[in-house]
Amino acid sequence: MDMEKREAAVIQNLRDAGCDKDTIASFMQYYEAGEVKQEQQVFSKHRKDLLDALHVCQKQIDCLDYLAWQIEKKESSSRK
């Protein structure tokens, strides 16, 4: 695979991972310069941001699950 195709594949992978244009540009700057540690820092930060977002969503789901449980409990006690 030539360098141009390899770079295109890396960019597509970063897009698929949800990276924005600035993150991709920053990563590619390091990629082209062969600065592996900086590359890792860029995608590690994005990974952390994704995990933080996931945890927020998980907390929201937990809140909905708790509300559903409360409703079921209320409904169940009103049937008795």
C-alpha cells in the first residue's frame, strides 16, 4: 500500500472513530512527521473523551432504568 493510500486509510479510521477535523489534522501532522508518542497522545485523548461520553450516557440510562423500576413498583403496589 503506498503512502497516500495508507494516509487515506488512517484518516478514514479516525473519522470512523468520531474524530473531528482538528483532531484528524493534529494527528496527521504527527503521523507525517513520524512522531509516534504525539500520535498516541492525540488518539488517547479522543479515546478518553469517548469514554467520558459513554459514562455520561450510562448514567442517563441508569436514571431511566431507576425511573422505570419506580413506576413498575408503584404499579405493582397499586394492583394489590
